[in-house]
Amino acid sequence: MPEISTDDVVALRKATGAGMMDAKRALADAGGDVDKAKDLLRERGLADARKRSTRVTTQGAIGHYLHIQADRPVIGVLVELAAETDFVAKSPEFQQAARDLAMHVAAARPRWVRREEVPEGLLAHEREVIAAQARHEGKPDKVVEKIVEGRLRVFYEEHVLYDQPFVNPEKFQGTVGEMVNGLAGSMGENIQVRRFARIGVGEPID
């Protein structure tokens, strides 16, 4: 099997709009041939995710999850997973995805769905703190910006739903964003997490 480089995966992802894991699988299945990989992604309905993302989602489902401890619920989650049609929203695969996402939110405790939702003021503060930490560690100024970007990626993975690795790798290996994009591709619709709510007994209120 030919070696699949990260650059090849990123390039294929940008060209097709498919998720990173889907692009990597397609390249592996195509023996490293980019054109064949593009065809595979189209056949699997995983290409052109960016075109789908502009289509209106007025249907969907509410996924829910209760974590029980000592015979009482201690964490409750609701997730709104949106789709274009009622037909897709009622499908078993879609309903299961909504439940899986609620379970993920219960375990991973994201604060936002997408990076764009993180307040600019908070991001600016994080950048300042990370840069100050790097300089305090003796890092030269020319690499501080790279360190800031790298640690911000970790911040996103910790707090942004779409950037978080899905909590059950036996079901899906990749980020939540890639999982949702894969579902959208397989069903041929624009599918998105619109919002979520998580309540944990005794946890701080944001």
C-alpha cells in the first residue's frame, strides 16, 4: 500500500470538501491515486460538502442523553441535529447520530459548536496568555506565533464540538465535525448541529 501523506489528504479535502478521515480512506482505497480518490468520494456521497452547507435546514431531531449515577440522573443533554427533509430526519441512522452526539456532549463538555462561535475577546485573551507563557519558557519570538497557533488548536479540541475527537472511536474515528460531514455526505443533505444544552448536577454555571 502506498504511503499516504498528510499533504495529500489535506489537498484532497480542500478539493472535495470531504472530511479528513474520509479523504484519507479514499486515498488508501485508491492506492494513492488522487483522481480515483475523488471519484470514490463522489460515489460515496462525501464530496461537495461545502455546496450542501449553504442549503436550508428546517427539519431535524433532538438527541437526548441522561447519565445515571447511584440511581439518579446527574448529567442531561439535548442536541439539535438539523437536516433539510423530514424523510432524512426520521431515518434510524439520523436518529442514532443525534443520540450519539448527545452522549458525546455529556462526556466531552464542549462550550461551542463551531470555532466561529468562540468570542473574539476570549480568543484574543488566549493568544496573549499563550504567547506570554511561551516567552516565559524562553522560546524565541520567531517561533512564538507557531506555538500560539498550535496551542489554540488544542484549545479548540477541548472546547469546540466540531473539533473534538468523537468519544467512541469504535463507532467513528475522527472529529465530530468529520462525523457530521460524513453523515451529510452519505444522506446527500446539509446536516448540522445547530445547538446543544448540557446540565450537570453540581457543576459550575457558565
